[in-house]
Amino acid sequence: MQQLNLIQQVAVWALPVLFAITVHEVAHGWVAKQLGDPTAMMLGRLTLNPLKHIDPIGTVLVPLVLILAGGVIFGWAKPVPIAAENLHHPKRDMALVAAAGPMANLIMACIWALIMKLALLLPNGLVNLALPLTYMGGAGITINVILMVLNLLPVPPLDGSRVVAGFLPDPLAWKFGRIEQYGLIILLLLMVSGILGKIMWPPVAMVQNMIYRMFGL
């Protein structure tokens, strides 16, 4: 998107980022409700209204700074509260609740791919509509695939760690969960060292390419 100015880049990325983060959190809460925990619903978090999920730093500041820096765009929302004790099978169900977020991002990536495909099929007379939708579709694919891959990493407190914990024996799951207090530090170290990028980019590129081929983009 080098041909876009800053305002255009913000306009292109704003909706995809907001929806990617919002749908991710709603998916956690919705699956938790199906499995016995209505906490998110009772707190009004089962809504696509982004104002209910926005984290000033993770949803606004971090993506904006990354856009200004020309880096990879990602962010996060306020986590949806889950009361594990309400779930029918707490250990198994927490893994399912955790997996719901990344899977929602995969579905969203496919929806944006469909929007991009339809935009490319619009007649030349609608270029003022087709071009923004094409850019937005590309941004939607990228941000959702990045969030999916990132959250599937088995590093607490990312969703992947909860999925892994669901398959571990209880003593190991408890020990693994104790790493969460150091999770942010671990992620920052992985990011600063460049290891996070080396881990993420191959699967990100693979999933993106699969989606582009699937929709003939």
C-alpha cells in the first residue's frame, strides 16, 4: 500500500482491525455461553459493537503506531471474561473457547477475501467503490491471518496455550499455566529478537496464499 497516504492507510485498515479484534473476542464469549458460561453475555460483551471491546492501547494506539512506522499491523481488545467453573467440562471447554477466537479470524479472513473478489469483479465505472474495497479486503485478510497465527502460538496468555493446556495432564497443565505471569515478557523478547517474526511468517504466508488461491485472487 505504498501508493496510499497516511489518511488513506488508516481508513483502509480501521474497519478490518476493529472487526478482527471484536469478532475474535465475541467468538470466545459465544462459545463459552454454548458450553455453560453466560458471563460474557451478562456483561454485554456478546455484541459486535466495537466500543464494548476496545482497549485504548491495544485497539487504537498500537495499530496506529504500527501504521505510522510502516510495520506489521496487529492489536488486541479487552479480553472477554470467562468463568471456567461455569463450563460443563472446564478443562476441555476452555480449550474450545480458546480455539474459537483464531477460528473466527480464519472465517473473517475468508469473508474479506470474498469482499475483495467481488470488488475486483465490479465494472470500471465503479472504480471509486471497487478500489477501497479491494484494499480493505487485502487488509482484512492480512490482519485476520496474523491474529489467527499469533494467537495459536502456545505461549501464555495466547489462545494456543489454553488449547495445549486442554490436552495436558492436570499437573503439567497447572505448571504450564504458571508461565502466564511471564507471558508478556516472553512475547516482547521474541518480538525484539526477531524470533517471533521467523516463527510466524511461514504459516502466515502459507495461509494467506491458500486463501488467495481459494478465491482466485
